[in-house]
Amino acid sequence: MGTKAAFIGATGATLRHVLAWTLLDGHQAAAPISVVRNHEKLKKILLDLGVPEEIQKSHLTIVEGSSRDVSTVRKLLLNDPEVIFSGIT
């Protein structure tokens, strides 16, 4: 299995594409984790980018909340990511 990646701000203009490519190239990446304020928005974005709902359900862990909230970031880190991508500006 590949590197376990975390995404903070995955609904942003750039990071959404990186997350979609990661999910679509599933044989090379471990199940990614994403922190977003609105999980429904992320699901729609990923569908629009060609990531089927089945892949989202089986290969993506979504932590809903703010990246500025300590408990949300803790939940993300408890998933033990090896690399963290941030789209926060």
C-alpha cells in the first residue's frame, strides 16, 4: 500500500484535484483522510471530478470541522498520516 496522505482544505481550487487524482489512482496511495468544513461539498466536488461515490465511501475518510479547531486536527492526526497536504492560504 502507498503513502497515507491527509488533506486539509481539500475543497480548494488546487487541492481538490490532488485528492481526486489520489483517489482515482488508488492502487498507488493508501486511503486518504480529509479535513473539510462541509463534507457534502467535498463529495459533490469529487463526483464532478470523476471520483465515483463508491470510491469515496470505501477509500476516503472525511473529518468534518475546521482546521483551526484543535479537536478536529487531533482526529486527523489520530489517523496517522505520513504526509499532510494543505490547501489553506
